[in-house]
Amino acid sequence: MLDTVPLKFEEGQLLILDQRLLPGEERFIEISTKEETWDAIKKLKVRGAPAIGIVAAYGLYVTLRDIKTKDYEEFFVKFRETKKYLETSRPTAVNLFWALDRMEKKLKEHEGRKDNDIPWEEESKQIKEVLLLEAEKIRREDEEACYSMGSYGLELLRPGMGILTHCNAGALATAKYGTCLAPIYLGKEKGYGFKVFADETRPLLQGSRLTAWELKKAGVDVTLICDNMASAVMKNGWIDAVVTGCDRMAANGDGANKIGTSALAILAKEYNIPFYMYAPLSTIDLNTLSGEQIKIELRNGEEIYKMWYEKDMAPEGTKTYNPSFDVTDHKYISAVITEKGIVRPPYREGLKKLFE
């Protein structure tokens, strides 16, 4: 039974599972300010594109819930200030901006319908309720989308397959089920007996700390490997499909995901193994024409040689290059799985049709 969730909203409290502490400790912490929301996203207490968007939406609401303003104009200024601040937390995951833009759109819709005869104190309560309902809707829609992606993704897989995955695009990265791990969970319910291989995923070890943890917790057969072992397990014939998530997909099908994903796609093509990228509609950015336009987040180099060790694993002062993501060229992607169905090349036409 899958009972892993990265966040809860209970009795007016936004609680997130601090994923930095996994797998050693499972602890939920409360988020109640814009600074705490920003910090949770920036420092990867919460991560995964869909979960980031959900937490940003709830975080925007809880930040504004208790503020006192004299009228709508002042409230809107506070709203915009908070929104712009939260947008600076993670530049690559498009869900962050998508969710915050949805919240602003809902606020503007209320402005167009507001009743000037209602006292501002009463109207402000209505506005805040509207924002809460939209955050709830974003969370609920993501859970439904993940289940749908799992169902479509399962059509591409057969019982007993060996499946390689990278980073964490599971329940911890979404409202529930995950994106590329959703078919794994649905397959387990049907007795498919998948054998999953999880890359440890440098530099943040999200495959070993998170994916291996949640799959093992759910009773899935999972084997952990280092990133540079992918070619060996493919050559051994143990891998029948590669599945990954996506933090931002360009209009031509280029997909940004955790660093190392593009190398897996190239290897998969060499070994004639299908490479499937799971992209909720909220991560597809038709305004970005190709992967060359996707901004890649660079992180502190200490995550490579210092963060996980008792002693430094490189000489002090060693230069580092630590991108959080890379972009997989669309020519290496066998199919893109969305909540509306499976898209195959040519991607520019297929992805565009999803929004018609």
C-alpha cells in the first residue's frame, strides 16, 4: 500500500516532509511564512517539479492568510511581492511559476466579480478562501494526473520487466503516486513483478535517499546502483525500459531533468532500450522552443565532495561544476507520457495538440 506523501494541509497547517532527512528520519515540519516556503523549496526540503508547485501555492496562501490590509489594491501589492519572491527559489522547474500564475489568475478573476458593497474585511476573507481552494485544486489535479500517467505508462510495460530510473519522480515528488514511478506502483497492485534499478543520482543522491527508500517502503523489488553503472546493467540485459521524470519540457520535446538523465537516454539508444520521459502538462512549456532556452540551476560544489562525507573527498579549494539538471534531446526520447496520453515523435505537433 502506497502511503508516502511529501506534504499535508491539515487544520490550517501546511506540513512538508523534510526530504533532506531521508532515509534516516521521517519528519514533517510546518511552513507558515514566505521565507519558510522559499527556504523549503530552495534547500530541497521539498523537491520534484509538481510538489514544488503545490507547496508554492499553499505557501502563498498561508503567507497572506493573516496579513491585514486596508483594501484590495494593498492586498494585491502584498500578493505580487510574495509571488515574485517565491519565484526566485528555483529557476528550472516550470511548475513553480505555473502554480503561482494560477493563483494570481484566480485572484484577478475575483477582482472582476467583486461586490463594492461588501466591507473589505469580509471581502478579504472571501479572497483568501478562493486562494486556498485553488491551492487545494492544484494538489488534487496533480494526484489525478499522476494516476492517469501511471495508467498510460503501464501500457508500455510488461510483467517482469527490468526498469531503470533516475533521480526521484515518485510519490515524494508529487501529490501522490509520482510521474514515472506511478506505473511501477500500479503494476505492483496488479502483480507485475517489476525489477527496478535506481541510480543513486549525483550530486544530491535523490535516487538512493528517496527513490530506493519509497520503493522499498512500498514493497517494490529495487536495486540501487551508482550512476556510472548504468551501461553495465544495460549490457547485462537487465534493463528493458528506462523511465524518468521531467522538470521542464520545451515545445520540441527536449526535456530537462536531474543531471545524468541525458547520458541514460544516449546509452538506452545505443542498447536499443526504450527511454520514456513522464511530463505532466504543467511541466510542458510551449513558450520555450527548445532545450537550449532552458535555464539550468547551478548549485554549490560542496554537494559533490563534502556534503555526504565525514571527511572531504577532494582537496580543499578544488574547482567544481555542479549543474542540477541537464537537457535530454528529443531525438533520444522514445515517448512522452502525460496525463492526457502518450505522445510520440514528432513532438512539436504532438505536444501542441495536448493543449488544443
